[in-house]
Amino acid sequence: MSLLLRVAVLLLLCPLFARAQTDCGTWSLHTDRDVAASGEFRSAPAARPASVGDKTTFFTHIPDGRAQATLRHVGRHASYWVDDARVNTLNMARLRSLSAEFDNVIYPQARAWFGSEWLPGVDGDTRVTVLLHDVAANNTSAGFGGYFSQVDELPLELESNAREMIYLDVFALRDYDWFRFINLVAHEFTHLLNWRQRGGSTDERWLEEGRGAFAEWALYGNIHGLFLREYLNTPPQSLTSDNSFGTWYGASFLLLMYLHDHFGGRAFAEAYGRVPRRGVAAIDAALEEIGRSERVAEIFPTWALANLLNNRGVMPLAGYRSVPVDFSVPSVRVAKRGAYPAAGSAPLREWSVSYVEFSRAPAGPLAFSVEGDVGSEYTANVWRSRTRDYLALPLAGDGTASLRVADAAEGETYTLVLTTPVAQELTYRVEQDDGDDPGGWGPFIVRTGPAVKRLLVDGVMPARRAAAGVLTPQGALPVAADVRRIALSSDGLWAAAGWGVAKFDRGDPAKLSLAHVVGTAGEARDVATNGVTVYVAEDTAGVGIYDAGAGSPLGRVNQGGAAAHLALHGDHLFVLDARAGLRAYDISAPADPRLVQALFSGTGHFLHAADDRLYVSDGGNGFRVFSIAGMPAMPQEGLLELIVFGAAPHRGLIWGGSGVLVGIDTADPNASEIAVSMNTTAQPRDMALRGDILVTAESEAGMRLVDVSGEPRTIGRAPTRGAAHAVALDGPWAYLADGRGGVAVMNVGDMRAPQYVSHVDTFGLSGKAHANGRRVYVANGRGGLAVMERTGVLAHVPLRGDAQDVAARGALAYVATTAGLEVVDLTNIGAPTVGEPVGVSEPASGVALSEDGTQAYVAAGNVIVHDVTGPRPQRGRTLSVGGRGVSVSVSGDLLSIAVAEDGFELYDISTPGAPAFLARTRDARNARAIVRHDDALFVGAGADVIVYDIADPRQPSEIARWDAQFDVRALATRNGRVFAGGESGVTGWDARDPVSPALLFRERSFRWVGGLALEGPRLYVSDVDRVHVFRREDDGALYVSDPVTSRSEPQAAADAYVTGVGQSFPNPFNPETWIPFELAATSRVDVAIYDMAGRLVRTIVSPVLADGRYATRTRAIHWDGRNERGDIAPGGLYFYRFTAAPVGGGPPFTMTGRMALSP
């Protein structure tokens, strides 16, 4: 986080510091971050095998900086590093006590309550990293005692340490009393667990901190009484968005405790730990999972009564089992009325409570009435103390609620309890009434879950890299996406998806359908369109220009920086570069933009054009407003030294997000100021206006609707599955770029009751891969199982847990997930079926099948043998390995297990269901990957591939160590070749002489390698959101007797052709090249070739072709390197647009690739 943004967040939250401080600093980091620009990836090394005394440099996040640290102690579940600049402060006796407490209490008990951390995790290390440094940078324990930063779990983010990691203040270790300190550690560790259990995201701020406070109670019985009283003393506070310690550590804790006490006990807490949702939706999902029918909206009014009374003696739900009775709303904080008729109003914020006490009530029928906004949601209940009844006021469709108490006795006391999930002002009236009973309930607003559709790109994205040694790139297969920007055209929605841009058809807005994709030359970070032309910010590749109809390339703008954000206004394109600053281009000739203005340079964060103004936010200059009515002149109209996300002008203010929602007054163009602000649940990232209603994309909280006609107030909210980054409105529809969640579609025709109608899912993190015949299976994290062939992705299969590893045989895939072992039947690839997971005690991280296919070996802490001969796997023996088994492999009768920090173990599986122990070796520290070839065993351990001679598997002996130069996460071997992958690299060796292997290639241009698979002559590399496909040229005769490709396919479906196009070969080329493809049906095929400027160079038309594979030089499309006139084309980069139109009808298939003609 930049210093400017951190200052903005802390200034806007400064009221917090006027009250008591918390030990936890995690809340101050709950602002969203931009993806790192190319070339700015983290520089901290990933975890390596370490010994006490080793040194490394870490990024710190409070404060921003770096710390050189020394490993001072290693426990069973954590490694403890201490900032060298504070080593004189270290109390080693306390550090050893902390390690024992963490190993024996905090780690096992917190995981039992809330689920596991990511194992083996982003660093492949089963131990948590703990860094002790001066958190407050003040040489004292004053200030924050510790924190967790999700940045460390995201290896591509700036300043990521790429570890499962928490931070503790070294002075707090020395000065805090012990009970306070161990509660702090439990709290921070719970944040780390929560990130994993929320599907790779922090929760909304109020629940994130509330869950940490709940963990302190669950492990140690600790209650933050000060913060409980702060909330109870100010009952109108918003539970979700007041952003105070009283709501985070008081109200949120009380709600979770109330749910624990009355709605499921520990079963609720454990279920809440398992659901990958956030906010109120996570609580509702947990209640549903344990079979409860209640939801937060129904529970909230009784929780409000419990806070008022905290007395279970008067009514079971009117108090807590686990919170002392002296914690309740003080009487002086309850509004009092004693004269009748009594009337008044109660302004409420979202998810807040108001209490009004009516004493000395008159006798006879007593009428209570409440009025809110028409169509709004609220509840009104009356606590009748004499009879101990909690009476509901039925809600009618006109926004009124009423109740008639026929037997009211003179002098009675009643308390009206008003609650609402949206901000509104409620009016009430109480009086004697002789009328009739008004009747029953009115209608409720019902919100249903969205219809979820998985994005499936059944083609190959063009390769972005040149050949590396024996590898020839053949493109990339998208398996996930991080959608942060979208653009609407009259007929579609364009989404920037990293590997390219995807266009969705909006013919039915509630059901987006993929129209086509365009592979881009660089990482697609933003997209803008005028309906005719599409402009894509492609990082270091500049700005790509494409035809909006066909997706064919028209031209390119190379800025020499890293294009990150785009805005269109008339005939001008504005580009905010992460390095080169702001540039303006005249695009009256769309394919040939002309630079007309170059302004400041800095780190770009946001760009938007509207109403003849350009809104720009960057790290070096803050938030600026320019007039663009008289281009190319761009006079400045506003300046605010804060980073602001989003810009929506309304009635003299510009609404944006800077930690919270802010309204900016730009009357003084050189000294703008924040005129009004409103607390939000998460960071507002983008916004759009319809009338007086502001629709915001609010990071982890989803979509918020705010009435800004006066003082801003929330009138509606709709959580999304991912993290909302951008919003676009069209008629009654709101479209949100939902980060790794994909694209969300909301119906906002009724602004007070937004409906979440559909979702295009792009979750995933490509990891371990397995080849079986022509198919390759990729464990895709939260995205489940991805099944592919080299021509495209065939299926995405959602699973109960996050997919970690996969093995396959025949039509069945066996997936190790965080929920256990899940079996996928792919007999019908169009409709796969998934069995119930077979649970294991720890999240499963590895799986392998015996050669006869009867047993599955699942690494889940220990290794569990499963009999898979029947319709459902049956658990058999458990192999108690010496440490934590993270990876398994089978070769013949040998089962090999990588046991993380404890090396590896070998078992004889000649009887597959009864493995017999052979050997254990502990010198391969941090073993994370293991494969065998003949009598050699290859173990990925840290940055080494260690080779063992296992001619006698009972006595493995080390014979060589190869330096991979990166942290090895994956290994693959075949016919004497060994491939290692991890971090940003893949290396290959000819290992037929393992003592002196020949280096085949070393490629370091990946983003974060998670898995490798070999299929015939191809190498598949899992790389975050895509799988790269390479053809291996290391041995032309290698595949004649290839045991995989020569095996007969077990199902006919594997032989079906899939329409698609591959990477041209050779590439680069001179003078000629071939373009391979497949056809699923008889089709007309043509290829259009364009130069870098988008000019058509050559069109190649083929006759009608039958279905089949056209991949050899005699069958593929041939280009001789000449243009239409027969002239030799100059050297440079070219694009080929492949089109296959089925003669039997149906939409044509189109895909764009790129190739380089060598001079």
C-alpha cells in the first residue's frame, strides 16, 4: 500500500484513535490493492529450508518497509524470525514459551474451531512464518501488537513475502502480560485461517475482526469488555459499516456469540469457518449448512432484545449463555416516552437498532404503528415486560407496520425495538385504539441466490513468449481470471481477464453468454470500447486496438511503460500508465492513435471520463480533475492529495472511495477538500449514478446503493461472490467486475431491493496437473477441476473443497481437496458427476493411484489408503509418516511420499492395499515434490532437485543435487527427461546421466508455477490463471514408445475432435510457417493475416474440410510469408485470425494467434 493511500485510510478512520486502541492492526490493512505492474513483482524470496541463524529480508506492512531478520527458533508449527535491528529487545525465554503455546494450544485449537490454513500453502512450507519486529516503529509496545496481511498470500502482489505469515511486535512479546499476548497471537492466527476459509479473501471488516475476538473467547475465554460496552452504550451504531472498535470487537463478537449460544453452538462456528462467503451471507450459509432454517434478518431482532436485557430468565432468547449478565444496553441509552399519544422518529443506519421505552401506558386497547419507506425492509417488535412477550408488528406492503394490544393494562411498560438492514428513518406512534385488529403480515422482499455459470474458453490463447531451448510455445489455456475492469457496448460486455479480453453477449442481460475471446500480447488490465473499436490496456505491450465485431487486431500504441487504465471521451483515448503517467491520444483514425498530450508520471490507480471531465488518481499526485471539453488543452479543475477510487459527479460534489465513501468539493481547483464522508464495510472501488442513487462496487462487500440526495445513506446492498472492482449501469441492470469471482449481474430496477440474478464464475488457481491419455487434468483451487486437451478447456467441474491435486484413470478423476477425496465421473464430459467427498482429518494436498487402479493414496497430514474399486472410495490403512505428507507419487510397485520438512518416505505397494514401509530419509528438507524414473528418485526440496539412487529402495543414497534456481513445487519425468517448476521458473534436464545432467532449458518468465504435466510431446505448465502449452523438441524419437500416448483410450469421448487452432510452427519463422487446427464438424476454414498496424496482409481460404485434426505440414494451413501481391512480407510480429464456419449451421469459431517473421 502506498504511503499516500495509507495516510488517507488512517485519516478517515482517525476517530477510532480517540478511543481505546486495539492490539490488532489487521483492520488498517483492509484496503484493496492493485495488481502489480509487469516488472514490479515481489522481490522477497519465497520460503527456503532454513536453520536457526539463517537470515533473510522481509517486507513489512505496518509500517511499510523492509526488515532483515534472523531465524531465532523453529517450533513444530511455526518458524520465528526476529528483526535484526531489534534483536537486543528479544526475550528468548518468552519466545520459547510462545512456541510451546502455539504448538500445543493455539495452532491445534484454532484450526479445530475455524478450519485449516492453506496447506502446504503459497510457500509450500507447513510451518507458519512469524516475524517479530517493531510494528509501531516507536521502540515501545504502544500501538498495534500484531497483524496479518493477505498480501503475503498473493505472490504476484507488490511487497508480498509469499508465505503463510503473521507479524508480532517484538516489544509486545517483552512487555505484554502473558494472557494478553497469547490472545493477540490467537487473534492474528485466526485472520490467517479466515483468509483461506473465505476462499482466498479477507472478510468484511466487521466480521473479520469479530471472528478474531471470538477466537480469543473460544481458546482462552477472553472478552473485550471495553468494546462490548462501547457498542452497547451507543445502540444506533451500524453493525456492518460504522467502522469502530465497538462494532468490530464488540457488536460483531456479540452477534457471533449469540449465534453460538442459541443457533448451533460449536457446530455453527465450525460451519462458519468452512463456507467461502463473506459478511451476512457467510452467516446465513453456515446456518443453512448445519440445517438451521433461521437467517440473520430473522435473528437480528431477538439479538437486539438480548442486548437490551441479557436475561435468559425472562425468555430463553433474551440473553447470552456465555456473556456475563452485566453486559447490556444501559437504561439511559434508551429513548423514553411517557405521554400519550406518543410519537417520534428514529434514524437508523444499516443493520442497526433503536430502542424506545413507553412507560405508564394507558389501559385498554393500545395501538403501535411504525412507518418506513415503501418497499423497504425493517422489523418492529415490542417487548412487553409484564407478560414477558416479544410481539412482532406485521409489515404491510405500503411500508407500515402495526400491532394492537387488546389487553393492555394501565401503567405497563413496553419497549419498541426497531431494526433495519438498510439506512432509513422510521416514524412511530403509540396511542389508545378502539378499532379492529389490522390483520396479518404483508409481503417480504425475497432475495434469491444468483444463477452461476462457469466461464469456459474452449480455445487457445496465443503464446506470448519465444521458444526457450527445446520448448516451442503453443499457446495458453485459460482456467481462471481476475476481472477488475469491464466495458459495455450496445450488444455486449467486455471483460479484461489478464490472458485477454472476453466479450459476453447481453441479449439476455440476466444470462451473459460468451461471444468470443481475444488473446492479447500483454496482460489485459483494462478495456474500453465505443462499440466499434475495442482498446485494451496490455501492460508493457501498450494498448491493443481491436475490431469490436470480429476481435481482429487493428493496431497498437506502445507507450514504453505499463498501460494500466483507459478512458474514452469522443475522439480521444486517455491512458494511465503505471510508469509513464497520463497520456491522451486522438483516435479520429481508430487504428492510428496520435499522441496529443502527455502529463505527469506516477503510479496509476484510477481513470474515468464523464461530462467533459477526466478524473485521475495516482500515487505520486493524488486525485485530479481535468476539463477535457477543449482538447488537447486539459486545464486542472481539482486537486486532492489522496488516492481516490471511482468518480461520480453529483450536485457540486464528486463521489469517490478512499477507505470510505467521500464527497469531494472541487470549488478550489488547487485545494479540493472532502466535504462529506460515509463509513462503508469495505473499500469503494468504483461507482456510477442513477438519479440521486449512487451504485458502488465495494471490494469484499459487493454492491452498495447509496442515496446522495442529502446526507448519504445506504438504501440497499447485494454481496457478490468475489471482490467488486468496477460497476457499469444499463437500464435496470448493474454489471460488476468481481475480481477473481468473475462478472456479477444485478437487477437494480428497484434500488431498495437489488436482485443478484446471475454470475459468470472465474475462480481458480491452477496447481498440480496430471495427464491421462490426451486429456490433462488441473487442480484449480476454488475453481474445482479443469479438464483440457491442447486445443482447449473441455470442462470446469465445481467441487465441495478447493482442488489441490488430481489423478485419473479411465473416465474417473480422483481429486484431493480441502474437503477430502472427491471422485469425478467424466463419462459424459458435458455433464460430469461428483460423488460426496470422503473426509480426512486434514485438508488433502496430494493423491496418486496404484498401477492397477484399485487404490488411491491421499496425502492429508498422514497418507490414507482408499479402496476405489467400488462406487464410493472406502478408507483403509493410514500411513503415519514422520511429518506432514504433502505430495505422493506412484511408479510401479513404489509409493513415494514427500514429507515437507522431514524429507521423504518410500513404501512397497506390490500389495496395493497394504503398503509396506521401506525407508525414510530426512536430509531432503522442505520436500514438496517427488517422482521416480527407473532407479533414480527425484525430490524437489527448496531450490534443489535432489537425486537418489534407489536400486535398493530400502537404502536410498543421494548421488546428486541440481540447482533449480527457484523454489521447486512440481516435478515431471519421462524417458530420462526431468522437468522442475516453481515460482516464476521451469527448468528441464536430460537426466539419463543423473550425476552429470545436461541442461535442456531454463525459463523464468512465468508468474507463479503450480504444476507440470507431460502429455505426448507436450509440456503443460500451470501458471495462476492459465495453463501454458509447449511442444518439446528435446528428442524427436522420444514418443514412439511413449507409454501414455500409446495406451488405448478408455472412453470414446477422448477421441472426439474439438474445433480450435494451435500456435503456428515454427515460430519465429522464415520464410514459411504452418497453422495447425482441429475441426469438430465439417467446416469452411479461412485465415486472415494482419501486421502490427492491423493491416490485412493475406487471406488464405481452404476448401470445405471434414472434421478431424489438421496438425502436420501436409494438412495444416500454410503461409509462405508473402502478401496478396506475392511480395515477401517484412520481418516483424503478425496476427492470424482463424475462422471455422460449420456447413451444417451453428455459430462460427474464431480465434486470434500471433507469430513472428524473422528478418
